[in-house]
Amino acid sequence: MHSFDALAPAGMSDAPDSLDATVARRDFLRLAGLGTGALLTGGVPATVSAAESLASPSPVRAGKARATSHIIVIGAGAWGAFTSWHLRKAGHRVTVIDQYGVANSRSTSGDETRGIRSSYGDRTLTPELWTAWARKSIERWREFDAEHGKRFGTRYFFTTGDVILREKAEPFTTKTLELWTKLGVRHEVLTTDEAKRRWPQINADGQGIVVYEPDAGVARARDSIQAVVALGRDAGVEFRLGRVTPGAIANGRMQGVTLGDGTRLEADAYVFCCGPWMEKVLPMALKNKTRLPIGHVCYFGTPMGDDRFTFPNLPTWNVPGVTGWAALPVDSRGFRVRGAIAPPAPPRAADAPPPPPPTPAPVDPRQQDPDLSSRWSSQERIDGSRRVLAKYFPALADAPLLETRSCHYESSVNRNFIVDRVPGAENAWIAGLGQAEGFKFSIVMGEYAAWRVLGDSGDATIAEAFRLPTQEYDPQPAATAPRGEDDA
């Protein structure tokens, strides 16, 4: 098993596929005293470097788990796949249960690709931690690709770089640059002319802020999860199809789980990695603490004989409310656009009063249910994505639409991951609520969740950050995804 590190990325190599650091790698579970508190409350004192604020790593402890423990993981998505694999590598018997199958179309991780970057200036909780873990995730995805891509005859991670374009500075870009500078993340601040020179296929006119992170990249989501599950099977993980109902909790322990056909299964521990089904499976623990907005993605065909919009000739990109990236030659799904630009407001006379705000459309409760929601992208969303192309990629304005994809996001009320025990059950865990970023971090969070289940709580302050929140959402469900979240 890997040591679980937080990367302090100062002094990185200029090679695009290198994340080597001049400082030693440290175990992020052992963030020490002042360093931990500073990171989690928003800053490291100027006299304490990122490297100095991290303690030396210590080995994983099996803790309360017996060497022969049987652990049931509910959910074979990104978090469930990696958590179960690490539990099995630690020597335990593992059974994974998923109701629809690996990387199915209803799952959050069922789409083709995910962008992985470390621009988290929009995080209100633990932004330094999000940035450091994102850097570690990039490193791990590269390692996974190098170690397993050849076996499966494909590639899973592509270093693309990521460019952020804004007309003027905003809190997201300002805070991101502060975090990158503080943590030593390699980046560039470019002029509009330099952006045009590097990527003439992007219309950068009027963009006063252009920020580039060269180490960011794209991972293939559905294929990666299928590969992790295959590795788990080879290691001895058992996979089953079925819909799980948790058993009663008595004397501080969950008393098994029951499948839809009435089969009852018992284990020493249970890990619920249910993605958007978490509240349906554990309603007493999560009622009014989660939201399930749906994000939509369009894939457009690139021009014949024109490789300007194909990897490696264009970085992933981030413009207000929209993200995307070039087509990957490994499968050529198309040029990806997530998000849309609203149509321009109709003209009105200078002395005319402003129109009243539009009445919000009623929220269909089925769209908050991952079993019943429709994943079809409307023409309005497709037209909005085309407006993105017309504004920023004019050569693709009339590109053919190849396919659309939609998925639920799991947002917790505090916008942080949850890795905590099911209330009242010392042997049952919740691991998830990915905040529209879950797939990107799954390669490290799956290992973290496995360690917690096996009895290693790590740093108490970090464990506290991932506790089940006590606050609740307003009962009215949100109709759209939170701004800035782009995991679809």
C-alpha cells in the first residue's frame, strides 16, 4: 500500500509529466499541530513553510479491524471501487454490492472523462487541503496510468494543463493564485496576447485574467472505474448486483444488510459509498443534508483533418460557469463542453423599467431521485453550449453534436466530503458526498476511507472536517448545481 502523502509541490520539474518535489513527501494524515490548524483555518504562518508544517509519515495501523475481517462496501462507483481495492490489499475479505453495475449510466462516475486540477479558490472550508490533495490526486492518476495502462492496453490519464480565463479578477481566481503561491504549485499568469499566441484556437479577446496550471489533466472516468474493479476482482474482491437495505442498529452495531431478493448478508463492517443514493439508503442520517443537482455535458465533433481541438494541442479550459477540454484520441468522444451561456437579454428602451425576474420553474421531485430522474439534455442546454463555442471557440460554432451525458452531483450542506460512522453504529461508515469533485479525489479518498474503516483515524482535525454535518439545507431542493462545481 502506498504511503498516503500530501504533496508540497514547490520546485517542480518543468517536464509536463513530472510532479517531483524538492521537499520530501509527507503523510497528510499526520499534519502536525500548528500546521494542521493553520491549514484547516485558512493559512500557514509566513514563518512556517508548507513542507515544515507536515510531520513525518507513520505506517498504517490495522487498529480495531481483525486480520480476517469481512467488510461489505455498498456502491461500486469511484469511491467504492478504490475503497474496496485498498481494503482487499490490506488483507481483508471484501464484498462490493451495486444495484445497477459498475460505471452504469445512472452513476456519478459513469461519464467518459473528468478534469483534474488544483484550482480551489472557491472552497470556503479547508482550501489548502483541497489544493494539496488535488496535487496528490494528479500524481496518483499518473502512477495508476503508468502501472496499469499497459496491462489493459489503454491510457487513463492525460496531462493537458488547464487555462482559466476571466474578464477581470474575481475571488475565485485571486484566492486560487494565493493558494498556489503559498503551496508552491507551478503555474503561470499570462497576458491576453500570450494566450492568443499559445492557443490561437481560443478567442481570448477581452480576457484580463489568464491563469495556466500546466500539471492539470483529464482522466477517463468510466474506463478507470472498470479497471479498478477488475483489479479488485483479481485481488479477490467479490462483486454482487443488488439493492441494499441496511439492517437495524442494535448495541452500537449494524446487524447486516438485506438485498432486494431477501438475501441477508452479514459482515464485520459496512461502508456506504452510495453516491447520489446515500440519502435514500440512509435517510435518518442524511435527511436534508444533501442535494442532488444534475450536470449536463455535450460532446461536439472536431473538424475533419483539424487537430487543433484534439489532445495534446489544447489545455482543459475554464470560463465563467463552463469547463471543457479537447477530444482524446484514445476514444475520440469529441470536444467536451460542460455548462452553458444564457441567451442574451432582449433589447429594451433606455427609459423602460427592467423586466421582473423570471419565475423559477417548479422542481420536479423525480429529478432529485437518482432512480427516477431523466438524464436527457434539453435543446436549451445544447443551444447554451453552442453559445460557448461561438464565443470562445468560433471554429467549432457549427460543430456536429455527437452525444450528451448527464449525472447527479452529491453536495453536502457544508460542501465537504463525508467520511464518518453511521450514527449509532461503530461498524458502519459513510464515505462520499463528492461535492462534484468526488471522482477526481477518489484515487486518494478511497485509501483514506479504507484506513478510517480499519481503525486509523489519522489527524483528528482532518477527521473532524469530514464528520457528518449537523446543519441542514432549507427543505426546498436546489434546482441547479452549485456554481464552480464541474465534475460531470
